[in-house]
Amino acid sequence: MLRAVIIGGTGHIGTYLTPYLADAGFDVYCVSRGLREPYQPNSAWRRVRRVEMDRVAEEAAGAFAGKIAGMSPSVVVDLTCFTEESAMALARTLHGRVEHFLHCGSIWVHGHSVQVPTTEDAPRRPFGEYGIRKLAIERALHTEARERRFPATVLHPGHIVGPGWPPLNPAGNFNLGVFETLASGKVLALPNHGMETVHHVHAADVALAFLAAINRSDATIGESFHIVSPAALTLRGYAERMSAEFGHPARLRFLPWEEWRTTVSEEDAAATWDHISHSPNCSIEKAGRVLGYRPHYTSLQAVKESVDWLRDHGRIAVA
Ligand SMILES: NC(=O)c1ccc[n+]([C@@H]2O[C@H](COP(=O)([O-])OP(=O)(O)OC[C@H]3O[C@@H](n4cnc5c(N)ncnc54)[C@H](OP(=O)(O)O)[C@@H]3O)[C@@H](O)[C@H]2O)c1
């Protein structure tokens, strides 16, 4: 039985991917600090070995990579890596010892788009620390793959959505009150013309893409793939469709950014700014062609499932 180690396997993606790996016949080791449980129950977790470890503390002690290698994995899925140093420490230790290493990146590696939908081969122009660091990791892993045959693959999800946590809303932030405003038929203000975009993906689709990449290691090593829904949404279109779901025509007004930002909290304004300044719109043509990736959820279907869950669990007051 092949062994898969999943680092950070109890979160959004891991809730789905960890049981999928177990069901696919892997002997699965799930590494996390043990602070949280997966969002959904699944009997496959009974076949998963939970390993409690704090990556940050273990890396500071210089022990993390050795402990992962010591689990003798064939496949490693790294969902909690945010610096090149961290990625390379693991890659160098695992070199020659694993058949496949998969890193979870982000579509934020792209920064400002030129031609949309953005393809994986578009020149990278990231801004903001997170995207810049994710690009440094992507480049370093692909260099390892090219020059030293390290078997790395990078998957770049969009805004991950699923039942159990707040989805990115039509104002480009995570304030659940935006859904309540739309559900009650009240006026929602959006920044600018509401034409900036967001690109969601359901966590289950991300997990299936990782599984497909593992199954097609021959074609995925040394490559990056966007993992997003079939199409991005404009904020305006997203608000209109959600209002329709709630049984109302949308009542929207539009304010220039500098004015709009004063109508929301600093936290919400910062989240919206981060999302609309990126305005992602990514292609899944390559993932479809190489991985056979066919997302089960559109952006709206994914968000609706999340909103229904939040409503059913008393986290949001929508009819
Ligand atoms: N969220 C998004 O919308 C989004 C979009 C694009 C890309 N991504 C990428 O997706 C990856 C995150 O995946 P996710 O959203 O599934 O993660 P998540 O929901 O934030 O879960 C994080 C997982 O890592 C574990 N963890 C956190 N800190 C740890 C530590 N110091 N040591 C060991 N385990 C730790 C958590 O469990 P414990 O807390 O119990 O340790 C949990 O299992 C990141 O690489 C991120 O860049 C996310």
C-alpha cells in the first residue's frame, strides 16, 4: 500500500482530500497541530493516522522535514507552506525519497491580469506578500523539478468555498451581513461599477484535482494548474444572482472606492481591496485537458451550499 502524507489535512481542502486519499487506497498520515477537526465527518477518517505536530515549531528546531521523511511517504501533499525556505527544506530532504510532492499554491501568484481568462503560462506579476511568496515557492519547486528531477506539482486554487465556513461574498469580503442584506431585499452598496471579479472553487473540487494530479503524476510533475470553478463572477452579477436565490431583485448602488470604503469596517475594506485589486479570472483549460478536471460546482452552486449550511447552523439570518 502506498503511503500519502498530507500536511494540514483537516482544513478546507483536507476535509475532502484526506478521506479521498484513504478511499483511493493510500495509507494516509494526516499532519496537523490537532487544534481543529475536519468540517465534515467521514468514516474514512478511521483509516487515517493523525500525527500531531506544529510545523512552525518543528521547523524552528530544524526537525520538520526529517520527521515527514521519517514517515516514509510515497506521496506528500503540502497544504500549509507559505515560504520558499519552508518548501525547500522539505523538498531537499525528500529528494530521492518520494514519488510525488504536491504543493498548494494560490491564483494570487498572478497579480494583475493582462488577458483573461488567465492561463498558467501567463507572466507572473504578483503583488502583496502572500502572492509574492507563493510565486517564490512555485519557481523554486519547478527549478527543483527541472534541474534535479524533484517530482513536484503545484495546484493553484481560487477562493475556497464549502459548507462550514463563510464564503467570499458579493462585496469581496467575508462579512456575512452582506448575504443578510441581499436576503432581506435591502440596498447593498458595491465598490466602483461592481464589475471587478472573484473566482471561487468548492473545496471538494480542489480535493478531486489533487487526487487527479496524483493519479497523473507522469503528466503533472513540473507543472502548475489553476483549480477554480468554470467561471469567475463580477461582484454585481454575483449580488444579482444571490438576490434572485433569496427571491428578490437586487437593489444595488455603486460608490467610488474611496467613498465605498468609508461605509464598511477597515477589516472588510482591506479584504475587498485585496480581492478586487486582483480581480481573478483564471482558465481551467489546462487542468481539464491534463487532469480531466471537471468541477462539480459553479461558483454560485458552491457559495449557495455554504450559505445554506451557515443558515441551517444559525450563523446567518437568511430565509
Ligand atoms: N482558503 C482559501 O481560499 C485559499 C485559496 C487559495 C489557496 N489557498 C491555499 O490553501 C492552503 C490552505 O489550505 P486550506 O484552506 O485547506 O487550509 P485551512 O482550512 O486553513 O487548514 C489548515 C490546516 O493546516 C493545519 N495547520 C495550521 N497550522 C499548522 C501548523 N503550524 N502546523 C501543522 N499544521 C497546521 C490545520 O490544523 P490545526 O489548526 O489543527 O493545526 C489544518 O489542518 C494554503 O496553502 C493556502 O495558501 C487557500
